[in-house]
Amino acid sequence: MAGMQNFFDVLVRYETDLWAMVDDRLAAGGAVSLATLEALRVVDRHAGACRVHEVSADLSITVGAASKLVDRTERAGLVRREPNPLDRRSALVVLTPAGAAALGLAEEVAGRALADHLEGSGVDVTALTHGLAILRARLAAQKDPEVTV
């Protein structure tokens, strides 16, 4: 049991420290924050079909938190809401030209920060990523039995 708690502690602290490092590098590079970058990635990934729900689901945050995040990115001129032609009760979130430019810069800066940190670490990042994806899928399946692992 102690090994499991140690795994949890190390994983959570590493994620916190890694987030802070990348966020600091983004700020130093004149890019958007990591939270904003993550939102822009979701909007880009769902190009033309992104709602607040997709931001919530993809980032594993509440719909309320996702709505506030979209509000902030919209106020910054990085995204805009458009009427959803398939559902008048919801809006689609799309990147603005400024948002696309911000996404490009932030991806570049964050990519360099991660490469600087991970390259030469001796860690098999591909295997680690695969293992974490499996564990995350197991959590999703425990939460929703219809999800298959």
C-alpha cells in the first residue's frame, strides 16, 4: 500500500511542478497561460464543433469551470461564440485569427520547454505516456461502465 501512496504523491507533485515550469516558460516567451493553451487546443481539436461541453470533457473540469475558461479566452479575443446550427440552446466556440496565432506561439514555447525537460532524462516518455493513458482509461471505465478499456 505504501508504494501506491508514493506513486500517487510523486505523480501529483510532478504534474504540479511540470505545469508550473511550462506555465513559467510560456509567460517568459510572451505566450498565453497553460490553462488558456489547453482550452485553445480543445477548440482547435474540435474545429467547428466545439462547445463548452467539449472543453469540460477534454480537460476533465466542470462545465462551470469550462464556461469561465471560455469566457476569459473570449474576452481576450482568442475565441468567439457562434450560434450552433444544430442546437439553438448551445453555442459553438471557434478560434479567432488571434487565437490561432496565440495557439501556434504557445505550442512552440511549450514544446521547447517539454523537450528541454524530457530529452536526455533517460525516461521512456512513449511508454510512460502509454501507461498513463491506460490508467486514465481504467478510471473512465470505473466512472462509466459503458466505457471500454
